[in-house]
Amino acid sequence: MAIFTIDHTKIDSDLYNFPVGIILGPDFLSGLGSEDSQYLYAEVNEDQCYIEIENWLPQLNMGAIWVKVPILSSSSDTAINVYIGESPNNDHLIVPLVWESNHAGVWDMCMPPVSAPFIFESTMNGNNATPGGSMTDDDMVPGDFGLALDFDGTDDRLTVPASASLNDLQQKTIEIFFNADSWGGNNCGRLVKKGGPEDDSGWQVYISQATGTIEFTQAFNGNATIAKWRAETNAVSLSTPIYVVITYDRTSTANDPTIEINGVAQTITEIVSPVGSADSDAAQDLWIAAREATGGGADCAFDGRIDVVRVSNVIRSGAWRKAAFHCLAGTIFKIAGETTVSGGITLGLSAAAGATNLSNQGGSAGLGLSARAGATFGNHFKAAAILGMSATAGRNIEVSRGGLAGLGLSVAAGRNVERTKAGQVGLGFSATAGAFNFTRWMAANAHRAIYSYFARITGDGDGMDDFEFVGLKSFQFRRRSGESSFLSFVIPFSDEAQNAIAARTHGQIIVDMVATVGGSQSLREELTRAKFDSVRSDKGPSSKSLTLTGYKTQTFGANRIALQNVMTETTLDDGRLQYRCAKPDFYLRPGDTAVYGPDEIVVGSITCIVSPVSESMYVQEAAV
């Protein structure tokens, strides 16, 4: 258990339903696996709190969460107890319930911009953002709080469609946590803009090299007047974490915005005065990290990392804004990680359920084995959702908890991996795959297996051998029964890989999962394949990659499956349900009946996304 004690001197007045950001470090994460996120609990005064998990990579000692605290007292400290429970926390790991109704949009930038279908927005409003420009999955990087997206200052951006929850906000609070590498395109990189091309209509927030600070505009009088205000000159430094919060009431031209930068209230300079009435932005999208250029595309793009963007439909109080800054700065806690060990989880290798064996916590294999993990391992293994991914090249050795973690996904993941065959290419996870007894293998190896992913392209259609790529940076696939499914994966660029792809135009692309025991490959399972269709070369700020895409039409059987690790439940425009899960279940199929709480759906499509710093699954109900 970790106890995070909020310093009441940072809370100027009592705050209600406040989202507290918490960074989880090695003291808490040691011995945990990626499957343990579903067992995460937080409580205040013995009341359970809603949690959003922004980042959960215990094998890299990286974790970031948001906890909705019912009351933050200004007169006494508030203690948040964060711990791993004995059963999945299905009732409180519900992302939208962390953010109260005055949040119009919350974007935590914790999704890979190419693999993910959207950058998901955390509230009930569903204002998901679509990446644009030349963004790659490499642009999802560690931020100053949790994860961030790295924008190139040229054309990278996110766009959010106009919606009732974002349109024509009479009062608004805009929060942005960023770290700029330069002043961006035209030396005035846009952070957020709700409006049309150039400076037309709506409002925007940007950094300006000319003044060295934050500037804010609001269109008035049929776009004849673009009112403009700025913070104090030279208040923004490059390569520095900056939390800016702006409040504005557009109902009167007498109102000026407030601007605070890293907790310091700014003296506002009015550059252009508002005239008439504020213009409607109801027809305009919201852009993050750029503005729309006349004729299409982006200009004035932001160059650097953005961790968080939030828009509220109220003027947040000074106490709220102050607490929000201290959360992101990590200074809200009096004791930022007082960790104790409870009997609720077994650390180390212990045969006794619930016993604590700290002497074995490190161990030769670095295992932390709990009674729960051991008892349920068969189900978790079959789900194959228990990923522990590493950016460490080559070794792919991670902390393994009950054998569930330790899936290595690395840019240099294993050149010398031999394929095992037993009656067919790729062993099936069943009791009798060829001459292979999976049940016996599980009994002997489940507690010590380490898992990795590998990508290859077949060559038989072109009279050549298969080619296995060196390294796998990320992959995603979508399955739909009777319709075109797709597979896409990203590998490091090399001339060898490019030539191999060019020579195998009739091949199939495949992603395999490999189980390694005692340093030797013990099991290789084909996860998915598709007919090769296209390859794209992308160049990020620090690397170059190749993205291969393929398609395949398949039909599947039907099973009854309980959905695990559900983070959000969304009702689509046509009434169908969609679930976002923190962990993929590679064995879920279209046509299966998926059960979550009292609801049951027939699965129509499944999208799984895996990268070194994130993993997720989207399950969409079949059309009636």
C-alpha cells in the first residue's frame, strides 16, 4: 500500500470531486506485473474512489493515475491510500467518472497516435481527437507527468470535431501542461484553438517568441475584431515544464481573461480590445498543437511535448487552479510515497497464500508470485493480455509476477529466435497441438516463462523463404467476422527489411508470440496474420520506421467471454456499445458473446493495440 498525503496548505478552500494526479514509483510498483492494474484501488477515509490509469508499466517503474477525491480539505491533510486488492476493481476503474460534469474535454495524451484509432478523451462527452500530419507511434513519449505526445512544429496536430459540449462556451477554463522545444511554426506555436482557419472565429492559446509568453485571443463582432491578451513578457521558458491555466467569460467586453503560469498569476496586457459580441465557434473543430491553415493543412504548429489539455465549461476557482498546478508539479503531497506492505498481496516466492516473503523479492529471476496470480494463471495466459513491454533493446527480460508479466516488445527484440513446429506452423494453445501437451507445459513453465513478440512476412507466394524482421516497435489488428480485418505493425527502418518486403509482394504478414523458459524458446504461437497490402516509411524526430499493413476476410466461431480490465463504456451514435479495455485479449473473436457486469453484447469488431509504452483493446458491439 502507498499512502499519498495531500498537504492542506496547498488547498486554499475545500474542493469537491477533485482529480488528483499521482505518480507511482518503484516502491509501489516493484514486484507487480501489467495485469495487476485491474486490481488497483484507491480510497479516502475508507471510501472507494474512481481511478483513471494513464500509464501502467511496472516493469519500467512507470505509473501515473488520476484519482477522484470527494473532498479535499483546506483545514486538514487528506490521505489517499493506493493499493493492490485481491479482486478486480470493476466498480471504480471507470475513467469518465473521474472527471466531473464541468469538464468539457480532457485529453491525457496517453495513446499511440498511429496505432490508436483516436486519442481518447476521458470524460463522458467522447470528444476523441484524431492525429494528423506526420505523427508516428514514436511520438508517444514519457512526459513531465505520465505520458505525452511529441509534436514536430511542422504539421503534427490533433483535431477534435465540434460538439455540443465544446461549442460556444460562455465561460471556460483552459488548462495545458507542455514543454516546448522551440517557439514553433512562425514563432507562435498554437497550443489549443477552437475556431476556423488562421485566426478566424473562436478562441486560441499560443506561445509567442516576440513576447516570450502566453497569448490568448477571442473573436468578436463577426470576426471583425480578434481581441488579444497576453501574460507578462518572458514568462515562458523553452525546454521547461509549463502549466498554463486561462479563465475567460466572454459574455461581456469588459471582462479580461486570467492567466496563470506555473501557479503564478500574471498581470494581463490587453493588446486588442473586444468589440460587440463574441463570435460563435459552433461550426469549428478544436485543434491541439496547430491551427488550420487557409486552404487546408496546418500552420503555426507547436514544437515540443504536451502532457495534458483540459477544457471546462465554468470558471474554475483560484483554489482549484492552484491545486491542479501542484498536482502536475508533484508538490501537492506532504508525503509523496509512504509505502507499507499489507497481507493483501504476496511479495516474493512464497508457497503460503497471503504470506509475505520479502527475502525472496529480488530472487535470481526477480519474481513476485502471489497466490491470486498462481491460481488464475491459466485464464490470464490464455487471454494473452498480460503484457509487460520494454524499450530496452535485446534482452526482453522483465519482472514476472506469476509468469504473467515480462512480454518483451523491443526495437531489437531477438534476431536469433528459431521457430518451433509441432504438427503445424505455430503451436496452438490447446492440450493437443500436434504432439504438444499444453496443460503439461503450463504446469511446468507458467511461473517462469517470459514472452516476446516478433513480426515476419512469408515468402512462399514469391518462391522465397519467410523473412523475420529485427525488432517490433508496435502492432495493432482489427478482427471483423465475414468482413475485411486488418493487421498493421511498425518496425525499425533498415535497407535489409525494405528489400525483403519489396521481394515478397505476395506474402502474408504475421505477428507471433514467443514464450521463453530458462533462456530457450519453449513455445511459439501465431497471434494473427493478413495478406500483405502496403508499406509506408515514416521519419520521426529521432528514428525512422516502416509500417506494414495487410487485410484478410475471416469468419469465426462463438464463445462466451467475460470482458476484463474495462476502462470505458461508450454508447455509439447508432446505439451500439463500445468498450475500451486496458489489456488486450488476443483470444477474443468476433461473434463471441462478451459479458461485462449486467450487459452482454455480440462482438462485432475487436481492435488490439500494443506498443512499448501502452496497450489497449476496443470491443465494439455487432450491428443488429
